Amino acid sequence: MAKFNMAKTKVPMPEQDPDVRNKNFDEVSLGYTLEMAKEEAKRCIQCKNKPCVSGCPVGVKIPEFIHLILEDDLDGAYDKIAETNNLPAICGRVCPQEVQCEGKCTRGIKDEPVGIGRLERFVADYRNNKKYNKPVEVTSINKKVAVVGAGPSGLSAAADLAKRGYSVVMFDAFHTAGGVLMYGIPEFRLPKKLVQKELKNVIGLGVKLQTNTIVGRTISIKDLFDQGFEAIYLSTGAGLPRFLGIPGENLNGVYSANEFLTRMNLMKAYKFPEYDTAVHIGKKVCVVGGGNVAMDAARSAKRMGADVTIAYRRSFEEMPARVEESHHAREEGINFMNLHNPVEIIGENGWVKKVKLEKMELGDPDSSGRRRPIPTGEFEECEFESVIIAIGQSPNPLIKNTNSDIDTESWGGIIIDDRTMTTKEAVFAGGDAVSGAATVILAMGAGKKAAENIDKYLREKDK
């Protein structure tokens, strides 16, 4: 057993130089070498109570897989992760580990926590670079389950159900499966080839995939039951963009972050004219918002050659984006106008010309725990050629509008029984479709819980 590494900080992650990467769409973080991974693994002190595991929404056996890295058993480390996590290469890149597993790491009390996400990514990339994947043996159950939406929650549920022996079909509205992993997260944070590798692993379990199928339009929930499906999991995500509701939002050059990122990622607008999906953003872009999606949109626009400014109504320190993402944005030359809130988009000849912003100041904390932004009555106008609105998304209302017996919250989230995850008999729901826009790993956790409940429901049904 190797000696512990009591260094106060994580082994640094190799990255592209900021002035190089802000001009390309290659992955920013380059990953650990084996030597780096083993050195970081030594920082884990193998706590008996394993607080890190309690912080993981899918319950990855973290100390165990880290120990296997030190034993040079990388295949064993991957298999240990895969016992509970069906998308480890993705989670190692985009999970907010700082508030989950690493947020509960004992080493983090006095020093930096162990780089659990970096180690997960290293192990997953090692396995994905091999041609051989260990087959999963299952005992087939002659029961069909439909999973609506092939994003992280749907993929997680489908994989767990397939491992239990069910015949699973995933239905997805897009021509390419993956949900937000494909259309929402930029290539430089999550390479699409990697997502498709992870998807292939799920398909390899026997899951069938039917794309270009909009449940609620192409096919109904009743149709699925008529086709012999005994349970349905609704994991349709939160793809309905929110807007500011200010004058000028209908001008040419105003995008929702959802549309902008979908065109950039899934339709490869950044490869124009190789792909005929150009996005006109001009030379100066204003991105409104302070979350991860705002950072993704801003950093994508920067790579298209624009001068990009993020306008956010609170302070930089109160941005909900991951610290890593806002740090990378700053390094790459993104401008920040904090304590500024857009109140009007001003046009000329139908196109964005300026944005009028009101200066804000911070008051007492609100329900989010952050200090409330208060208008000051002071305004300024700044010239921009396009505006990207990144202030959140809501669930698409299609399922509700085509199924009167499915209840939703006023903001669109599907209402479920928290204990069983059902919204009506044999229909389960989870992920962003229920919670609203959240993280990939929380959606996956919902998918795992749904698979457990569907399995329990179908077994009890036969008694």
C-alpha cells in the first residue's frame, strides 16, 4: 500500500493555454497521466465512514475505486465505479464535485479535497480508450419498459433497467441521443465523441433507441401502452427557455441560450461552412445570466471570435456557476458586468444595436441565500450586436398539454409521488422534467431511483 500524500492541494490538472483554447473547441482540461492519478489517489486517507459517498447522488464507492488505482487495477476501478454510475466519463467532467462528493471529503476540512472527479475521469477515459468492454450478464425478464428522453436521467434509468433484465426502448425527439449532454454542454467541456461512447455502452446492454420521436406528437403515451409497454419513465428534461420579458427581445440577434447552444453543439454551427448552420452573433455579444449555461454560451461565443460580456445582476462571488467555469471564463478573456440588469434591448433596422442596463446594489439575502439585487435607478447603454439570454429553462409543456391526467406545477414541473416517482398508474417521471433545470448527476440519481421503483412496481404487479 502506497504511503499517503498529505499535500494540501490537488495535483494540478493539465489544461490548454487560455489564449490558445479560446480560439478552438478542443477540450480545455487535458486529463491526468497515470503518474498524476496515482499521486492524487494517495491523497485519499480511506476514511472508514466514507463521507464522500454520502455526497454522491448515485452512491459511487469512491474510496474503493481510488484504492484500486493505487493497486494498478484500472479495470477494477472502472468496474467499481460502474456498479452505480453508468456515465463515469461524463460525470468526471461536468459534475459539481465541489458541492457533492468533494464537498464532504475529510481532506477538504483543512486542505483541498481529493480530486475525486479528476480520478473518475481518468479511470473512465482509460476504459473508453480500450477496445474491449466487459460484458454485463443479465437474466432476461419478458417485460417492456419505455424511457421517454435519452438524456442523462433516461440513460441512467435505461441502463439500470436493462441490467435487471427488462426490454427497454428509449425514445428521443432529436436525431442524436444524449439530451443536454449533446445539445447543451459545449465540445470544449464535454466532447461529443465521448458522449456517444458512453451512449454506446448503454446500448450495449441491450437497450434499443428510437430517435426523431416526439412523445405527445409522433406517438402518445396511450400508444406506448397499446404497444405492450408495461411502464413508462418520463425523462424529457427542461428545454423550454425563459426570457426576461423586456422590450426588444423579439429583435434579430437575440437568442435563448438553449437555441444558441443547440445550434453550436448538436448542429455544429462553429464549423460553418463545413456545416450549413451558421449563427450570426456579430463582433460584440452580451450574455445575460450567471450560471453554468451563461458561462457555456459566453465561452462558445468567444471562440467564434466575438468580444463577449456577461451581464449579471448580482456580484461575481454570488454567481451560481461552478467556480471552475467562471474562472476559466475569466482566463479566456470574457468581460463581466456584475451588478447590472438589462431592462431594454434597443434595435436598429430590426437588429440588436444596444442594451440598456440598470445598475444594481445588494440588499439582504433572499430565499436562495444570496443577497437580493436592488435597482438603483441608474442606467447605462452599451453597444452589442447580439444578446444571449441564459437565465434558466423550464420543462417542455408538451406532455402536460397532451395528457390531461398528468399534473404539473405552475412552472411546468411534473408532479410525482416522491415515494414511488409515479405521476399516474405505471407512468414514472424524474430528472429536470420534475425538478426543473439541475445537474447531470442529480438527473442520473433520479433515473436510478426510477429504475428501482419501476422494478418494484412490475414485480409486485405480478404477485
